Amino acid sequence: MAAQVYSKKDKKFPVLPNLADYEKLHAEFNWSEASKELDWFEDGKLNAAYNAIDRHAKGDRKDKLALIWEGAKGEKKQYTFLDLFKLSNKFANLIKNKGAQKGDRIFIFLPRIPYLYTAFLAILKNGSVAGLLFSAFQEQALLDRLSDSGAKILFTNSELAKRVEGIRSKLPELKEILIVDTPEFENELAAQPDSFETVKTDPSDFAFMLYTSGTTGKPKGVVHHHYAIVAQHATAKYVLDIHDTDIYWCTADPGWVTGIAYTILGSWSCGVTSFIDEGRFDPSRWFQKLQDYKINIWYTAPTAIRMIMAEGEDLPKKYDLSHLRHILSVGEPLNPEAIHWSIKTMGMPFHDTWWQTETGCISIANYPTMDIKIGSMGKPFLGMEAAIVDDAGKPVANDTEGNIALRPGWPSMMKTIWQRQEKYDSYFINNWYLSGDRGYRDSDGYFWFIGRSDDVIKTSGERVGPFEVESALVEHPAVVEAGVIGKPDQARGEVIKAFVVLEKEYLDKVKTTEEAQKLKDELSQYVKKHLAGHAYPREVEFIDKLPKTRSGKIMRRILKAKEMGQPVGDTSTLEEY
Ligand code: WTA
């Protein structure tokens, strides 16, 4: 079936330079030219935080607003680039006084308050490595990440700090917990000088790390270097189409890569004014923000878009969106209906972008000036080579399904997986980086997403590993073992579903449907309280036995096929089921 195309022929975008001739630009683009837009120290040194904030604070943008913030209770604050420069300098002095050194891991476990952003910048300025923890994490998720990384200092607030108390004794390397909403912290911060000599890091020095999930094992620490900002800057300019007069809103939390690359690094590097909203998602409230803050560029995610669509076509029409120019999406497949809907209700299409924690920057995108084949992720970013390859890393023909792969060597490719070299190596085959996603490329060079090649779950755009959820479930006394899958869901993309084998004594206790439901709810809540507020099973099913391979691995593929009423496929390696 031929794709529907949204033509950009008559649309005007203030893009510089004009991207209409994608093929030409793609061929001409080179990273060393692009890297000249950044400020380098002598001897080829580069610091990402310096580029995001300091250089603007020292130049023409010093009095320009960098951050317009609205708190969960409606509080409002504004910071110029100079304000952020000074405040992050104070934070940098503070951690330095606490003994933070180059390469030390310093973690942040905070809601989207201004101090999250200044702490992040300070850690990079000090040459330390910033680690981010999503504020929905509970004890187990925190313990896994803080212990694996050997974090030395943790920024948090009094509310979230309670979740760390119970695991503190298991974290011998964690020397200091800084609770930012206390008078003691404020006093200590106030006493710091607002100037700081930003460390002249090497481009290949580690800058930040984020734990992310695969199919097997605990989450892995994806580490990025300072040089990644070169790619984040270029993509913010060409894909997000950031201009000096724009007000930009990326709705992602910095607990996920989008909130780092495109709220802190690439976007501020382009000198944009960012709106940051601490509050929770709410369709009407979000439209109110788009109107009130005169947002020009809006970068959000399919689950939010689908939930907004569920409110009806009248919602966007109630607001003045005349400032909105460019809207984009990331994190999960953007369904064609969402694009048709935005054209109808807001007069412009959502632009899908594809990338991953590991790729560090938007890797495949619908550019502002390029025709959109509705349902496609677009074309590779300038300077990046993408292909569809088979399992041996051999490119396949157009229109053939295979692994979405990238040629290694772009600036923001992950630097390593923290202390797991073999995991890092396993991403590469035949000089291609394999994303774990399946898709195809059509004869016009557009890429189309099909699904994951592994069991990674995407629920409301957030990446969850089934193993983490299974491990949390088996901690409950009722559970012998558990198999966890992502079940397709209209609004959330996928929801987490757990198949649970019960201990004999519990089996005897759940004779009625009510009793069974009570235990299912208890198990969901258990994961929610121990692992993370977003990574719990919304559905639990009791099952006598899990399908396993002869070597004892849970075959989630079979659980999924059964759930979907599909054929189970090849079961030759399956233990009798
Ligand atoms: C999925 C988020 C379809 C994909 C920046 C990928 C997408 C994973 C898209 C990475 C898209 C991201 N269409 N799927 N436009 N963008 N994904 O690491 O499966 O949280 O591998 O990074 O999200 O998720 P991560």
C-alpha cells in the first residue's frame, strides 16, 4: 500500500540552511565542520556544560532567558543564561568541596526542579560523571543503579530521600546525600562563590550516564562522553529547528535521555529559551502552557499525544496556539492517526524522530522541510549512515524487514556500558551498531519501524526490562517465578503484563475470583512500591508453569503469542510445556 504523504512544498520553515535538498546536505555534511559551532578550549579540550551555558553567559546571550520554570504547585521562576552560569558554578564549588573529583559518579534523584538542571551542569563542569535517576524509582531500582555505578554523592530532596534510607547501608561508596530542600543546603550553597573554573575535559571524557534496560540482566549503565554535544547541538538545530527567538518545550524528564540531550545539552547549546514544567501530564493543562508560554517548538511523546487525542478534537481549538511552529515526537511508534489528528486540529503534522539512550542523539528523523511519509520515522540524520541489516550484519534489500543499524562513529554514540565491556561489544556486528529494533527502508530512503527484536517493553514511552520486573515479583513470598511481557495497549503503546506461578500455600488461598484479584492487586502494588512507580504490571495472570527453553530461560515470546492469540512459532528448543 502506498504511504500517504504530507507535502512540504508550499510550507515555509525558517530553516537555516534550507534542508529541502536532503540528499545534497547529507552528502556534504561532516562532523568536524559541525563541531566548529561549539566552543573548544586550547589543546582540543571540550566541556559539554560549558557549551550549554557558560559560553552564552559570557557572550551576547547572557541576559537572555534560558529557563522559564513552572512548579507543580504553579510557582514560577525564570533564569537567564548568566543566572544558570552562576548558580551552576555555586553547585560546582559545593561538590568540589565535598571531595568530588574528575570521573566520580554523582547522581541526581529529583523532580524537574531548577536545581536538577544546575546540579547536572555543575557535575559536568567539575569533570565528574552525572547519573540521573527517574523520580518514580523505588528502593530496588535505586539500589541497582547506585551500587553498580559506585555513586559517591547523591542530590535528592527530603521526600525522595526516604527511599534511600533503607538501602544506605548497602551503598558503602555513597559518601554524601545532599538534600536540596533544606535550610542547611541553602545556606551551604549561598556560601559558595559564583565563579568556578570549568574543568577542561577531553572530548572523550565521560560526562553522563543513564541506566537502561535490555532483555536480560539488570539495567546497564550507558555512558556518554562530552563530545556527544556536537551531535546533540547539530540535531537540535536541524531537526528541532531551534532559532534564537524560539521558546521551546521538551516534555521529557531528564531521568530519560531525551530530557538530557534536548532540554539541557543540545537545546541550550543552541541558545534557546526552554520552558520546563514540573507538573504531571494533563491534556488541558498542557495546552494552557502551550498558549501561555507562547511555545514555538514542542517535543513530546506518542502516549501523551494519544491521551490528548482521547480528549477530542475540540481541545486544541480552545487555545491560542498561534505561536506553535514545529511539533515533534519520540520514544515509541507514532501512529498515523496522531499525525492526521494534529494536521486537523493544530494545522501541522507531528514529526517523528527515532533514537535511543545508546545513540545519544536523534538518529532518524522527519526534517522540518522534508515531505512526511505518514507512519515513517524519516531519514537518517546528516552525517549518519543507517541501514537495515540481517543478523550477520549484512545489509538487506529495500522493503525487506531486518535490524535497524547505524554505522559506528557519530559523535554521540555511547562510549561504553559501565564496567560491562562484553555488553558493549555485543551491540556491534560487521562494523554496524545494532539497535535491537526491527524495521525496513523503502526505495525513497525512508525508514519504517516494525518492533523490537528483543523483549524490551515500552510503556508510556518509558523503557522497562522484563527481567527487572520479574526479579521484583519473585521477591514477594507468594511468587515462585514470573514471566513478564509488554502487551499492546491503545493509549500506552504497551502495558506490562506478568504471568505468575504461585507458591503452593498461596494457590490454596486464592480459590475465588475475588481472592485471586486481591492477590493480583497486591503483586502489582508490591512492584510499584519496591521497583518503580511506572514499571509495575497493570495485569497479572496466574499460570501453572512458564514456557522455558531446555536451558531454563523463560520464553516470553511464547507468553506474548499466547496472549495475543497468535501462533507460538518455533518451539523446538522448548522444554515440554
Ligand atoms: C523506541 C528514547 C518507534 C525504540 C529516545 C528504541 C521508537 C527505544 C521511536 C529507545 C520511534 C524510540 N518510533 N520506536 N520514533 N523512538 N523508539 O532508550 O524501540 O528510552 O529502541 O530512548 O524506543 O528508547 P530509549
